[in-house]
Amino acid sequence: MSMENEESVKKLFTAESAKVDTNKGDAYYEELYASCQERIEDLKKLAPLNNRVDFTESIEDQGLGRRDFLQWASATTAMLMLPASFTPLVAEAAVLMNRVPVIWVELQDCAGNSEALLRSDGPKIDEIILDIISLEFHETLQAASGHQAEKQMDEAMEHFKGKYLLFVEGAVPLGMNGQFGTIGAKGETFVEHLHRAAEGAAAVVAVGSCATFGGIPAAAPNPTDAVGVMDVVKGKPLINIPACPANPSNMVGVILHYVLTGTIPELDSLLRPKFAFGYRIHDNCERRAHFDAGEYVEEWGDEGAKNNFCLYKVGCKGPMTFNNCSIIRYNEGVNWPIGVGRGCIGCSEPDFWDKYAYERPMANANIKAPTGGVEKTVDEFGLGLLTVASIGIGIHAAASAIAGKREDGGEY
Amino acid sequence: MKAKPGYRQVKRRTGALRIIHWTNVIGMIAAIITGLYIADPYYQAFIADSAVDKYVMAWNRWIHFMFAIIFDVTSIVVVYLTFFSRVERPWTKVIPNKKNFIEFFEVLLNLLTLNTRKKFNSEHNDSFNIAYFFLFHILMIWMLLTGLQMYVHGLGSGLSSIGNWWPWMLHLVTDWTLPVSSWMAGSTATGSNIMDVRIAHHTTMWLLITWVVFHIYYQFWRTIFWKEGDISIIVGGSKYVKIEDGENK
């Protein structure tokens, strides 16, 4: 079977869940290296899109040396599942990140993803890089408001038409004609806003679980009919970076990949980059040995908890969650949920609020409120019962009218 | 074993099928015991032992997967025998034709009337029992595919001890269970997750346990109260039928 056939057969019959190809062979990487090198030379000729500080200077301003930067570059190369020979290219691409315009829109969410890249103890290299990308428009961060803000966005979209990356944070409410969320002085609904912003984008990056799968706004009973960006935006290259919040390292990884290769990274069936979501938390967990040994935290604060035992019995969902936080952790490798002694709540999975985040093993979980909400069920059941009764009364009344009164002497 | 005077022997199950049946019985018991532990570890390892001496979850998973793989192989053999066995070919009894429909409902009526109405030949496998086993095999195949879907993510690198074709094939054959499970478990989100596969796998276990309860009840009841002697089919391989008057020996 030729490779093309094999690919098409795979597409035809499978939903293609995560399968990671970590070694594509020397020929593939040599070709990729050459094309990346060419692209970086091209990018170097372009002027930076903004006049913000130079990358190397801003790193030094934060007290980080060149050695730190090169360490970061080799770690990021490994994260992107590229051979070590790509490290110099990744370092060069990082410096050239200000050649890529980014527009960031914010929909139904808590701004947690913006927070994640702003509120680190001191900016780390990932965050600095997100600082120097050419962020042309960011609703939460910009000074402008009202008509001014809208004008700024229109200009950015016009100027970089077909070139900018659109980052979307937050779910899209479709209920009540989209009126659950409006934005700007004209009261544009989130759906319209997203469609308008996505139209001229080179690619759309959905950041965080709300933008990718609907997240908490889409949890049962989903009153606003919230959906992820991939349900709304069609016909554009789309990348999902779920998690609550999405890890800044993965955002940088996606942008870097785009700068380096001019393409979006390899994605799984849920459009997540495989370099980040190809493995489960569980596969690389530091407490995995305790899982296999049957050593579990039985209750909070017990002897097992003090000894860093596995958190499976207090509801860790690592075995069903695809993400790379067990490898790269958060805040430049400082720590992550399992490391601080609490279980994974599967925040990067679709439906995580209903099916993962109940902090008990799945077998003990009451997954949903009964039948999707008490009042909702009572109302719908009552209305249904009333309808059936009304139809019954109607049929009885009609039949009685046709049959007429019973003959005299009859009894009711 | 030779038939007693007044009875004749009807050969029903070959040795291979009987071995498969009892392998599956042991396998199901083991899979349920270990599966419940994997879902929610219900007993504790001795906390004072050092970690190198206990491997409790790993052994549970080893047993669970081992029997799953045995089930996979016996399933393939059973599917083959369903169509090509030299003794009985059960698939002819689940074809939805008139004869099978009548037999199915006659057996059902026989059961509901507690054997006061009996208008079918119980010497050979009847449509009701075969349909009931057909349901078992559907549940079993669903169980195997959802199980392998969860299993293949342990081979996330695309490598395995027997070659790259194995995880590749598992993805090819089982990835469709993701969206199907999500649809079955109900979801308000965009996209499907592996937890739904797990919920489906767990729920199907209870359906299979329910299936086993009726199966055991039915076979014992028929053997003891209706004197059909059906249990000997799966132990000795034959059924002993009373010779009616006027029947040729």
C-alpha cells in the first residue's frame, strides 16, 4: 500500500485520535531544516512590525543571560518534537517573532488565559516572547475603549489582512441569537465579532478550554448554548490549545512553529497540536510509580499524601487527560497541579467540567445534576404532561360533542 | 458418555467450544474483579511495604489486559465457528426469517408460561438462545473495542514490543468509538473525550453482568425444573433426550 493510500484509508475509517510520530526519519528532517532555514532568511529581510524593544535587550533587562535563552531554546526544540539540530533555528525564530501580527479577541470566559501569561512571578522567556510578538489588538490589555477600540481593530484587520494570527479566548454563546454576549460600542454579538475577526486571519488559534470546546460555559445544562470556536469558524486553519488556563509554553510553541515553518503543527482529531497533546498526563507523571504500586492517597493529609503517593483515588483524571503539563509544567517548569498534591481535573478535555472535575474516581461520581437540572426538568415534564392532558380533554370534548347527549334515562 | 436406556445422545458442543466457554467464564470473573479495582482501587496496599515490593495496580492491569487479549482471540475463533463449525452453525438461527421469528417467540412464550406451552424442538439450539448470545457478542465486541481504544493510549509513542503495526491497527479499528461513546454518554461540549469511552466501557460491564445473571438463571432453571439437562451440554458436550414412543432408536 502506498503512503497516500494508507493516509486516505486512515482518514476514511478513523476519527484519528492522538497518535504521535516522534521520528519521521532523517530525510524528512533534512528537508524540513532546509525549508526552515530559507524561511528564516526571508523573515530577516522583513522589518519588525512594531518598534518595541529588541528581544535580546529585553531578555537582558530581565536579568536573564544568553545561556538561559539557549537552554530555553533547546527545551522548546524538544517540546516541538524536533531533533536537537534544530535548536539554533528555534533560537533565531524566537528573535524574529515580532514579524508575525497577532490579533487577540476575548469572548465568554474569565480572561484566565491572558492572566496566565501576564501574572508570572517575573517574566520568563515564554512570557517575554509573548510580549514582543506584534500584538496588534488585545481587548483586555489595550488602553483604547469604545469606538476607538473598534477603529483600532478595524485598522489592524485591514492592514494585516490575510497575514495575522487570530487568537481567540472564550466560548461562543449561540443561544438567544447570540445575545448572551455582546461587545463594543455597537453591541456586536460575540458570534458576529468572531466571524468578522476570523475572515481575514491566516490561521485561528483557540486558546483555553472555553474557546476550544466550550469549557465551563458549555457545562450542563449549558444555558447560553456555548460552543467552541471550531463549531463556528469553518474553512480556516484552526489550532486548539485547550487547558484552563492554556500553558503559555504551548502558545509560544504554536507561534514558533508557524514562524519557523510557515505552517501549523501536526494536529490530532480535536485539532490540538500533537507535540503538546499527544500524550496523557499519566504517561509522564512523576507519581506514576505509585500508581502502579497501588500506593494511593486515601484522604487529604494522610500518610500517603505526605509521601507524594498517587492521587488517583482522590479523583485524579491524569489517565484520561491529554496534555504535556507533566513534562513542561507551568510557569517555566516551576510546578503543576500534581506537584502541589492535588489531582488533575482534566481541564484540557472536552466536557471537563461535567465529566472530569468532580474530584472523585469516576466510579464514585455523580456525573450530572439529575436529568440536567432540577427546575428545567420539572418545567419540561410539566409542560409535556399538560400537553398530553389537554389533547386528551380535547379528544374527549370533541367526541362528546359529536356523540351528543346520552339518551334519556342513561347515566353518566 | 453413552446414553442411558430410554435416552439418546445429541452431540452439541465440541471440546474447543467448551474450553472457550469456561475460559471466558474465568476471564469475565477476573476482568470484573480487576476492572472494578482499576476504576476505583477498593482495597489498599500495605502502606509499610516499600514500593518495590508491591505492584498492585500493575498486576491488576496485567490480569485485566491479559484476559482482554485472550477474549480477543477467543472472539475471533468463535466468530469463525459461528459461520464454519462442523457441528452447529448458529448464524442460520439469527437470520430474520419467518421460521426463526416463530421459533424465537415460541421459546419466549415457553419461558413466560413457565413451560406449560412448548411448541419447539429443544434438542438443538433455538433462535431465542442464539439471539440472546448474539446480543452478548455485540456487547462483548463493544467492550473489546472501547477497551483497546483506552489501551492504545498507553502506546502513545506509536511503538510497541511487537512492532508499529499494532498501535496503528488499534487506532484504525477503535478510534470511531470516541465520537460514538460521546454521543451515547451525552455531551454539551464541542468534541469528544476519552472519559466517555471509559463511561461506556464501565456501563457495558453492568449490562454484561445483567446478561450473565439471566443466562445462568435460565440454564439452571431449564436443567433442574424443566428437566432439559442443558447444563451437560457445556460440561460433557452432549444433550440426552428422552426417546418418545414410536421414535426410531
